[in-house]
Amino acid sequence: SLLISILKQLGYNVLEAESSQQAINIIQANPEPVHLLLTSTVLSVVATAEMTDIISILRPGIKIVYLSGHPRAHLIETGAIGQSDFVLQRPYNSEATALIVRAALTSKSNGSSS
């Protein structure tokens, strides 16, 4: 995908999951440090909040960035994200991706309101 290509061009190692359950399985199986979770605000099988809660328990301190095509204000109004959550909006580009990923990684907060 475009986002994975951008992240790799920026020098990040990427673990890709097709579903929230697969993301949890990858986190459980991978002994390497995982610093950042990028996740859609719309997932099936395990709700986004449940998945981020589980992964935050498995990897305390992991940073979370939500991916969405909706405006940030709409996501906050609907309760999909909290005020302090990091959001990368579609369409993706290198500059915005670099900025949001760096902000999340250097933040004292994990970026998850849950």
C-alpha cells in the first residue's frame, strides 16, 4: 500500500496485518520492540478500541496513530478518537506521514484515549 511504501521510504520497519486479530497475533509473536501502531478507525472482528487496549497491554508504551479519511473534528465528535489522539488523514503523503509519526513517537502520551 502507499502508506507502507511511505513508511519504508522514511526508514521505518513495518509489520503489516490484514485484521485487528492478526495485528494482535503479530505483536504477541514478535519479540522485537514495536514502537508504533497505525490502525484504521474502522475495523471488523475486534473493535479498534479493544484491539488498541489489548496491544497496549502487550506492549506498554506503544504509540498509536489512527488512520482515517474523516476530519479529525468528526472523529472526536463521534467518539472514535480522543482529543489527544494522533490522526493521519487520507490521502497519505510523505510530509504528513513523517510529521505525525515523529510526533507520536516523541510524545509522552501513547496517543490512545482508551
